[in-house]
Amino acid sequence: MSTNEAFASFQEPALSDTPRILIYTTAVCPYCVAAKNFLKSKGQAWTEIRVDADPAEREKMVALTRRTSVPQIFIGDTHVGGYDDMIALHRAGGLEPLLESVA
């Protein structure tokens, strides 16, 4: 099962119909702040899940991404990765179409 398929299977039924941006974060994470500031500069809203406040959510994040670092960013059903991954995607021209797909 791909990361995107795993993410889709974890979505809440009421939320799965609504494309969105989801960011797994912690309270003291400079890359999390940078990711949110970047998305804000693009006029985007997101749902934030604090994994430091909820160990079950951290386990879910690791199961979905196979990564333990934050932020972990999903746009729609697509796992973008962390902040550096999102910026690389932006520089390659792939982020904007992805953001448009959830607008």
C-alpha cells in the first residue's frame, strides 16, 4: 500500500470528502513554523495535528509516512513530505498545481 493509499484509509469519513492540507507538527519546531508561514504566504489554510500532544497521532503519522520527523505535510491525498520537500516541489513547479487541486 502506498503512502497516499494509507493516508486515504486513515481519513475520517466526514473529512475525506473535503480536500485539504494536513500538517503534522510539534510545538517547538522551526521547520513547522516555516512550513505554515510558507503556506500562509500562498493563501492556504490547513489542519494541524500536534503529535507532541497526542502519541496516538504520532504513531499514525509514522505509519502513514514512515518518517518520525516533523512537519509531515499532506496536500489532499498526496504526502508531500517535510518543509524541505515542499520547497523543492515548489521550486520544481509541482506545488502550485497540487494546491490548486485542493482549492
